[in-house]
Amino acid sequence: MLSRLSPLTSLVLLASLALAGCRMDAPDMAPDALAQAPVEPPKDTPAQQAERGDGAVSSGPVPTGTRGQDRALPTDWPSARVTSGTAQVSCQADYTTEEGDGVPLESLAFFSVVDALSPCQKGGVLRLRYQGKIAADFTDLVTRVADIADRMGIHKRILDLDSAGGQVEDAIRAGDAIGANGWTIWVREGSICHSACVFVLGAGDNRMISGKVGVHRIIRMSSTATTRSELNEELRGVYDRVKDYLSRNGVAVAVADLMMTVPNRRLRLLDKDELQEYGLDGTNAAQDDLDRLQLMRRCGEDFVLRRDAFMRSFDSQCKTAGAGLDEMQACGLALREQFRFPDANCPADSPLSEFDRMADVEAAPEDAADAPRSEAGTAP
């Protein structure tokens, strides 16, 4: 099973009506287009969010390391808890099932995370629901959950996110950890991803958005500036590092420019077209390039061409307005036979391969359901 979520797999699992295919680089938005975008008030004003530490708050230097630098955890797993929001773990891709959003996860001790994820080992899917501020404990959360998921072979990972923002530096650290560990980011209906949360959104291998995504100017809480020139000089270094981060995650650097122009007391919501043009919705362009190169080396050029043709046909034939998950699945499963999938040499990389695994799981004996803790992962 792959450690990366394919665009098709993630979007079908989450019952999305949009599957991202190959995309051209996003052009910068014209000024008149920016002026026409909808603006709605957040749940609280950005000023209220700033008082709580939400929004897009910068209080120190932004890390300049590469993706995945935080992936390796110390073997003693320093004590950590989720304190800036609430986290829940579910083994179902959708929250409308009987399981809902799953079990709460507060302690980030090694065996606490193991216990929360163990039920997900059989199906190979986990959904991490997080509601709250982007802070250091959020980075600990996504990093440690991904670490245990790796040990358990749980490679389909969905971050179900609802956040008004937080610390820019923590959002970038979390984003680098997310980018190294194969997450789909879901902002579901009724949820928001504002301000610093947008940096987390940009790091996902796939991004699925039904809620509201918005940006505004970064607040420099530790500033000693007394003039606009001094404040601009302080922020320039932050924005340069933000642009570098966005670029390596396949997001248009115009997002950083936009954040410079929207007062932090307001919020600029991005519409569907802008989210796609800025590279914040659907497939992560940078990850897609990397996946294609790895897939071509592993399965060959013919496989990649057939997969691309399948995804284009899925877009045009299966993603009809109002189509439900069952209809999309049935259409996709029938369609893949036309493109000779599942592939004999690369079955796990084939489109909709998760349904093949689900069939195997359903046919397995009940007494082989869950592995004991000693087999789920080795203690640190």
C-alpha cells in the first residue's frame, strides 16, 4: 500500500464532488478580480481572534528547513497534550457514519496514540478531526499521529480541519510535517480555515474544501516598530519565508501578496475559482509532480498514461452534479476496467485500489481483526 494518497482515492473517500487532475500553473489574480471576491465576517472578528492568538500571528523567526525535517521524533517522546483545540480520531473517511468524529485524543503519549489508532489498522484509513488554534501542540499532534500510522501501515490519512488560525511559525512547522507524511486536508461544510490555517491547508497532498477559507494580514505581535517603514522591514523577512514555504508546497506566492493587502481587522474569503487558481484546492501540484516521477519509475510510463486517462474520464463521466458517493464509486469501478485496472504489476497503485483492499478485509476472518499492541508498533 502506498504511503501517499492518490488524488482519486482521497476525493472518493471523502465523498467530494471534485477530483483534481493535471493542472496548469496558477496565474496571478488581476486586481479587478480580487475586488469582486466575496467578503464575509468570520465567526469572531480578526481582532478578537488576535486577542486569543488566532488569525495569522507571527512572534518569531519562521523556520527555513526542508519538508520532513521534523518527521523523526525523539525516542523518549517528550510529554505533550492537545491543549489549543480538540482532536478526535475516526477510522471512517466520512463523519456521517455511526462512528461520527470518533474518539477524543488528548494525551500525545506514545501508547495513547497507539490505542487511538489501533482500530484503524484493519481498514488502513484514519481521519483526524481537529478544531482549534494552530499552535505547537497541533504540530505535535499531526507529527505523532503520522509516526504511529507509519508503524501500523495506515497510509490513508485525512486531516479534518476547522481553525481560525494561529501562529505562523507553528503553521509552517506543522505544514512541513504534513507535507512529509501524505495527508489529505479536508475543510468540510460548516468548518473554516482562516489566516495561518491556510499554510496548513497548502501542505496537504490533496485539499478538499466545502467550508470557508480566508486570509488577512499577518500580525507581528512582538514588533517594536514606530513607523510603517520599520513595520514593513520587520514583516518583509516573515513574508519572504512564507513565500518560500508556499512555493515548495505548490501554492501561488500571490497568496502572500494578498495577505499583505487585507487589514487584519477584516477577512478576505477566497471563492472556489480563486482556491483552484492559487493552488489551494485539489491536488498539490508539487506533490503530484513528485508522485508521477516515482510512479513512472515503479510502474512504467504506460501505467501513468492509463491512470491519467482514467482520471480525465472520471472527471467528465462520473463527477456529475448531485452525484452521491455510491454513484461515483460505481461509475469509477466500471470505468477502470476500460483502462485495464487494477494493473497486474502495480495493483496497489491502481485507481480505486482501496476498494480491492476493503473487499479483502471484509472476506477476512473476524478473529483476525486487530493486531495486539505489541504488533501495532514498537515502543520508543
